[in-house]
Amino acid sequence: MDFQLKTLSTAQAATEKCDVLIVLVAAGNLSSKDPLASLVADARKAGDLSDKAGKSLALYRPAGIVAPRLLLVSVGDGKPGSVRSGVLAAVSASRSSEPKRIAIVFAQATDAHGVRSALGAAADASYVYTTTKSKAEPRSIRQVVLGVADSGALRDAFDEAVATVAGVELAKEWANRPGNHCTPTMLAEAARELGALPGIKCEVLGPKEIEKLGMGAFRAVAQGSAEPLRFVVLRYQGAAKEQAPVVLVGKGITFDTGGVSLKPAAEMDEMKFDMCGAASVLGVFRALGDIRPALNVVGLIPTCENMNDGRAIKPGDVITSMSGQTIEILNTDAEGRLILCDALSYAKRFNPAAVVDIATLTGACVVALGGVRSGLFSSDDALADALLAAGEASQDRCWRMPLDDDYAEGLKTNFADVANVAGRAGGAVTAAKFLQRFAGDFPWAHLDIAGTAWKGGSAKGATGRPVGLLLSFLLARVGEGAADATPRKGRKPSKARQAA
């Protein structure tokens, strides 16, 4: 989609040539007295346009307006969440007329957060997946003009928002693809293509390299599939080489049957989404290539299928991870943590400033937080606070969960150093405790996105989360000068944080 930023007052918006003109109106009176502003005032006075975010009034060929269709949309207090609600409702409503060019104009002054919210919502509301449809109709909206009071002051925010949209849509694209159109090899090729962007390099390792590295946990998950595993290493260098990078690790199970611990048949098709963590890393790097911030980032994607054949791992098997720790497999459907633990061990070689893994890891996190917030676990208070703040700023929110040592008791076993699952109680926490064993040498955080990475039902499809959160986190490190040249050792969470 083509996005444009313009300086447009309500008077100027009335003459803008477009198929649909969407005017975002916050609470409070408009200072101007032009025809469009007067129309807003009359609609409010008549009670046809309330201040509740998302409420709208549709008008066809109103006098003095060039656009044939006008939508007056309330954005309430004008905060990012309200702007998002208003734009989502307006763009969704406008799609019935199949517009090619729409203009979204803020009737009052807005800020960078408003710009990001408006663009993100417009992209989400108009997104259409077409890759595997024989007679797919592409999105009708080809161009979105965003009108603000001062385009010059918001140009940087606009450019970052456009890059974020591109990253989110790349994540959606690969997450939405069926398993036979998104194999580990195909996902690795998508990563290779990102190597053409400025500052980005890509390396892909195969089974022989993984065996040589001693990634026994990763290999064990992949051994039941005819599709060969791949290990993707993406590097973005925007700062001096000596600056320690942030490492993002994305779970890339391109299809998850559960293995011998077979999943129920109902909704198993949604297990194509088990690589949404990997897709989010691809999306972040897509955006980094456009934004080109002054920091270094590494992306690690262990990707394979979890399938059944005569070679598949079995409950009771004991495997050896890259770290040397042995793991008893009690449930083959707890495979994501097995591929991630080897990736976390590999991350140490980069001497990272911080490591964040992203995974559709546990159904327990869905039970705990639903589809609103991603689960956040961290060994470092400063890192956790930064991710929480980034989630709020991007409206891609997360919630910090505990990591008390007592939760690790259930992972003890008589037959290995650790079991890959504990009991049902606190399943999201015990999964995080398992990963923490392999992330002791650096500030580490784990995002469980099982509830937020995709939607089911009639709205089935990937959300592109948490690309927005991760980009907000990374860009804040540039702005605050937090991407240190040397890594910080992980700090144990405070008792207050553990109990949160």
C-alpha cells in the first residue's frame, strides 16, 4: 500500500481528491469555521456524532466536499487507543464501496503516537491475504493519505510507521501461509531475501552445521519430519561493530502436530501459526532495513516441523542440548522450548546486550491472558520495564509474569538434568523457567505470544504481533542511548517483581 503524509486543515481536506474522506474528530470544539468544521459542529449539536471513540456519521456527496463519501469519526480523547478504534471502524466501513484512495485527516492537532496508530489501524483494516487463493481479490485500497496540521514535524514518525506496517504485513504473510507453502526451507529463503536490504546480512545453517554445533535438542524435534531443519542468522548493523547487539530469537515451528503426544484434530490447522515468533523476527528486520537505526540487532530463527514418523522423539527419551544439559522428553508437544534452548545457547557467542525470545509457547498463557496481552518473563528488571513501556507505546501490550525459583521444582527428573514439562499448573511459567536455564549469562526476556499472534473463528489470521512492540523497544534504545558497547549481566528480578 502507498502511504502519503500531507499538511491538511479541515478547509484543505474538503478539496482533497479521494474516494472516501475520513475525518477524525476528538472531543472539544474545532477552532476553524470552514464548511467541514461547521458540518462537524452541526452533527454534534444534532446528536448524530457522539464523543465515544469509534462512533461515526456517514454522508454521501455533502455540499462543499470534493470526496463523494465522507465519514466523520469520533476518536474520543484523541489518545492512541481511541485513534486506533476510530480508524479501524472507519476503514472497515469504507471497504464496502471498494475505494482505491482514501484520506484520513485529523481535525485537531495530533502527535507521533496518533500518526502511528492511524497508519497501523488503516493497514490492519484493509489487509487481505491472497497468496494461496486462485481468484483472489487484492485489497481495494491502494493509497492512504494521512492529513495532519504539520506534516514536517511528524515526518519521522510517519516514516517509522510506514516501515512498521511493512514489517507487520511481512509477519502476517508468512504466518498466514499454510504449512506446505511455508516449510523451513521456504522460511529461510524469505530471510535470505531480507539480506538485500541496507545493513542486513543473512546466513542459513542446515542439518550438518547444526549437528556439528551440537544442537541436540533442536535436531531431536526435527528428526520426525521429512522437511530438513534450518537455522537462520540475521544480522543488522547500524552502529559500530564493537557495540553489543540485541538478539531476537523467534520460534519457527512451521507446523506442529504435537509429535507422538498428538494434538486433538479440532483446530490443528491453526498450528501453521506456530512459527509466528519467527515471522515477527522477519518483520522486525524488514522494518530495520527501512528505518536504519543506529544499533546492532541479531535475529536467530530455529525452524523445523514437529511431525511423526519412525524416527520421531518419544516420551521418555533423553536428549543432549547444545549447552550440554540433558533433557528428558515427557511431552513431545512441548517442542518449542527445545528448539529455543539451543538457539539461546547459540546467542551467547554474540556477547549480547540483551536477548529476547518470541514464541507461541503455551496454551497456558492463553488461559492466563487471553488475546489481549502477551506474556512477558524476564530475568532483568530494566529489560522488562523497557519491554512493558514499548508495549504501551505501540499498543502491542504485554504483562509481566513471575519467575520464582519454586516454579522450577516441577521440572526435576530422576533421569536427566531437567524435564521438558512440569505439571499443568502454571504451565506458562514453568515453560519460561525451562528457558531461563539456558539464558543465565545475559539479560533475557521471553515473550509468550500464543494468545496474541493470531485470531481464530471468522477473523482467523495472523495479527503480526509483536512486531510493533519489538520495534518500539529497539528504537527506544537508540533514543535513550541504551544500546551499550558492552553487555550487562542478568539481574535477578526483585521480590516485588516476582510477586507481580
